[in-house]
Amino acid sequence: MSRLVVIAAGFIVVTALVLALLWTLQRRLMYFPTRDVPTPAANGLTDVETVTFETIDGLRLRGWFFPVPGSSPRVTVLVFSGNAGNRAHRGPLATALRLHGLQVLLLDYRGYGGNPGAPSEVGLAADARAAQTYLAGRPDVDRSRLVYFGESLGTAVAIDLAAERPPAAMILRSPFTSMSDLGQHHYPLLPVRLLLRDRFAAIDKIPPIRVPLLVIAGGHDRIVPIENSRRLYDAATAPKTLVVLPNADHNDYELLAGGEMIQAIVRFLRLLA
């Protein structure tokens, strides 16, 4: 056997092993849950309910509900988080929204925030349905004024749920077209489109959704490029508004609970007041 054949064979074997490893471990490269959650009080949060609800496959998930006292149910925002951390990291968002009279449910997916199970695209969709069902059953929640808020990975979760159970309105922060597109952008030398299990093809699901839409994006986002968010926005056919924070990167406070973002959300949701 010639040296060239041996080298070629070795290259094929190594490539096959690398691809097999990526196939096996890809979800560990996509989801970064933090399991330990401090109490709301330890996080500086008051008047927060720790709630539980069950998914169709029998997992009991935990979240935090931020109520707004009053005689009539308020607008309620169901938050679908990104792929890292847990509900404690979204406390500033919920606090800022509640200051403007909006109730909020911070959901932790399976595998996040001490919840059982392991995350996957199908699993997160089931978690979203369970959270929506839970909120719809609360007497202090007006189902006709339920809003979905998706952050990064959570934008695809929100879109998937909205296609099946339309909300009153939807807010997408740092949305993307599909995980395939994002993966190919960040790993251009790998056959991402062939290997990916969880595709989160939001761009295929958003066109039929007709509820009012607010898209918020960072002009310097290095994880979800602004061009990708614009493509998703352009594919939406609902009444829509785009807000770009020109200097914001993906994990900046501006895109968590910054004043400009919160004010844009409040203005957008006045239609439900």
C-alpha cells in the first residue's frame, strides 16, 4: 500500500471519528444549562411565586411567576430563554417589565434550573406548551392578553408555539433564521446542515403567524449576526416592528433589560392595555 493511500485512509478515519463525535456530543455544544438556582430573595427579588407545571411526557418543571396585583388580569409575558443559564439570570428582565404593569413567567426548560430531563428541540417545544397551558389556567391571567417573549434560542421556541397556539403578540430578541444557518456561519468548514439534530427552522414557521410582532436585535451581535435577524424579520408577514440597538452585542445588558429595549416593549404592548 502506497504512502499516499495510507495517508488518505488515515484522513478518512480521523474525519469519520470527528463527525461521529460531533453527532454524539452536539447537544452539549448547543445547550449550556445552569442547574443551581438561588432563591428569589437571594437574587434580590420580592413578590415572586415559585411555580411548577407538568409536561406531556411527565416532567415537572419549575419557574418563577411575577404577579401584578389588581382587580383585573393584566398583560402576561411568557419568557422563553436562550440556551444558557437559568431563570435567575432573567430576573432583571422580569423586574423591569413588572415595573410597567406586566406580569411575567420565567420558564426553565428541561435540564435547566434544576429541572429533570435533557434539552432537545422536541423537548423544549413540549416545555413551552406546558408553560402556556399553565398560564392559561391561572385566574389572574387573561388568555387574550398573553404575550410570548423569545430570547435567542427561545425565539425559535416562541415561534414554534405561536404557530400552534397564537398569542396576543410576540416579541423576539436576537432571533435567527435556523440553527443550521447559524451553525454554518460559525463553523463554515463543517457539514453542519447534514449533522444537525435540532434545527429550529424558525424562518419556515414564521410566515403564517399573523400576530403583532416586535423584533429587537443588536447591531454588534457576534452570536446572531444582525443580517440573520433581518432575514427572519423580512420573512414575517404579520404587522411588525424592528428595533435595532446599534452598539449592542448578544449578551450585553442592553439586550437583557436595558432601558431602550424595555421602553420599546412597553410602547409595543400598549395595544393590549
